[in-house]
Amino acid sequence: MTATPFPSIPQTRYADSGGVSIAYQVVGDGPIDVVMVPGFGSHLERAWELPRLAHYYHRLSSFARLILLDKRGTGLSDRVAPDALPGIEQRKDDLKAVMDEVGIERASLIGHSDGGPLAMLFAATYPGRVENLVLIGTYSKRVSAPDHVQALSPEFYEGFATEVAEHWGDPIAVDLLAPGSDPDFHRWWAASLRGSMSPAAARAMVAMNAAIDVREALPAIHVPTLVIHRTGDAATPVEGGRFIAEQIEGAKLLELPGADHFPWMGDSEPLLVAIEEFVTGERPGSVPNQVLASVLFTDIVSSTEKAALLGDREWTSLLKTHDGIVAAEVSRHGGREVKHTGDGSLSVFEGPARAARCWMSIAGRVGEIGVAIRGGLHTSEVELVDGDVRGLGVHIAARLMGLAAPGELIVSSVVRDLSVGSGVAFIERGRHELRGVPGEWLVYAVTG
């Protein structure tokens, strides 16, 4: 039996829009419908490879039926010639086609970044089909002009266009869009962009977006609207969000701290709470913070014998050095140390590859002070409560550590599968029963 630690990728389906196939997915079965309009580059299936984004989607689908789509010419939707990229008007019809295919008469519409202008135009054109409108980190005019200085300067946007033209295939503008993100995110972002558009299509898209201007449509929007903008977002200045809120009658403006352009990066919970309250009319109660996380246990091998050999004072000093190394490496690899477990530790990471690399760094450094460690690593949905972490995934990681030899990190097959392309190597260690955990588990050891 193979255990499934988190929901599988939703099935990708297609809606016909004038002979063009528009890819979409339906997530959850909540009482209301929420349609997500993505930004510059999207790929429905690659999105689920990023734990933060998967959590963001699952969180939205906890109170709604969530509809995701790839816009015409991008992702899994039909590609078009770079010189025939569709404008907002055509994509507006594509959005309507997806709603018709799913059987949605009225929906809450969420537009992020370059998807915002499309969502605004749709709400102004089809108010009877929009329950309410949520705009996140977006704009009404992409490039500034003398009569609209609340947008990116022409020089700034030209620099972005040059980066797309000369470095497509790399993680374009990642420091601007997700400052402080790690190499794992950079790899995912680059792969997602490559999967979304060809180089020629990307260049054409950048040129097309430079001409976007939906300011005239703003006064024609008469559905309840929430504008959310992070104040440090350098990709879409907050002044542009303020302008939108001023121009749409009755719109609410929520400014949040942070510099991440992507709503699922940084502290996404206040944003998600605001969306849920706005589209449902009810403020969510205290709900468990369920996230997809990689749980890492480490443990000092033969700690009792070593303590007896060294004596209390020297052992305490050695343990303090060990704990300092663990804390430093966990932080350096983007994880969070949850707690000490006597002579070991429990930490959580957003991705399994960085957790495995962290363990290898810890093992190397503590080896220099004469300490051998073992470890267990598993990725699954866990519950974060008051700084602690709970759930079956925690117990699985602990049981995996029990299978490890000195100097060895044992991981589940889920960790191996999610780490493809990361450079972390694995060797199979057979199938095992884990005490208190259903089924038989195929496990691997990290090598290198």
C-alpha cells in the first residue's frame, strides 16, 4: 500500500472559446464559486509543485469552489502565434467560456497582477456574472504617463523587457517579485515561465502589457470590490492600487506590509483571511493552519554513552555547540526550528530538497566536533498550532529517523519524488512498516 500525504493535482479540463481550448481546473466543492485570473505567466500543473502555492489554493478552496485557468496563449491553453497574441477583450471572452463550461452563473473574481485588468474589464462588462471582485497587487495602467504617475516608469519597464528578451529561461525578475526567495523557488519560477510561454511569445506579451490601460472602465465597475496591495511591492506600486480603489465606487482598500509581489509568498494568511471575509461575508474563526511542509528530525547517535564518557560539564558544552550549529543551518536553509528533542531537533521547511541539504550541512559541521547524527524526513500536510507542528506527518518523520544508521538521513518516497531535479541523490532502502502508521512504506537514504 502506498500512502498519499496530500491531495493529488486536480484534473486539467478544457473549455472551448471560439475554437480555442482554454485549460482550467476545479478545486474543492465549496458553496460559492471563486474564479482566479492569473498574472504574467502561469502553468496549471506546475503550480502544484510549489508547496506555498499549493497551500494558497487549498486555503481558498476550503471555503469555495476554486476555478483556476491558463489564459489563451499561455500554460496548458492553446498556444497562438507570437504576432497574434490575444488582447484583454478576447481573453475576456475566454474567461466567460470557462465559467459557462463549469456551469457558473455568478462568481467571485480574483485578479492578480497582469490578471487584474482582465478581471476589472470583465466585472465592468458583465456585472450580472460577478458577485464581487478582489484585486491583488495589480494596476489599471501598466506604464506611467504624464496623466498617470502611479505606475512603473517607462525606463523601469524597459529594463524588465530587456531581461525577458535576453534571459528568458532564467528566473526572470525573481528578486523583484519575491525578494529573499531561495534557489528552490528560483528553479520553480524559471521552469514555470518556460512552461507558460515560448521566448518569442514572452517578448510579445511584455510589449502587449505595456499598452494596457483600463482606467476608463473603473467608474463602470459597480460590484463590491476589495483592493489588496502590499506596500513594498516594487513590481506594481501601491499608488496604483490606491488609484484603483479611488476610482471604483465603494471599493475597499487593504494595504498590507511586505515586498513580495506574489500573494502566496511572505505572510499570506492576513491576505487569505481578508479574501474569505470579503467573499463569504463572514470572518473566519480560529482555523488550524494546515500547510504542506517538510518535517525534519535529527538526533545525536549514542548520546547517552557519549555523555557518560565526557562528563556533565563537557557534554553540556558539546550539546550547546551542536544546538547552535543546528539552529544556524536550519535558518540558513530557510527552515524553522520548532523545538529541541533532548539530544536532537524538529524543524520544518517549505521544500524537501532544502531540508535534505540542511541535514547534510548539519551532519558535516557536527562531525567536525566529533558528533554523529541521524535523521528522518517526510513531506505532508501538517498543522501549525502556537508555534508547534502536529499531524501524522510528524510521526512518520520520527519513525523514519528510527530506521537511520549513524550519519544517515532516511526519507519517504514522497520526499524523493518531490526532489527530482534538485541535485539531491537517493538510494533505495526497501519497504518498511512504521510503528503506528498504516501501510508499508518505501524509504530512501540521502547520499552525497
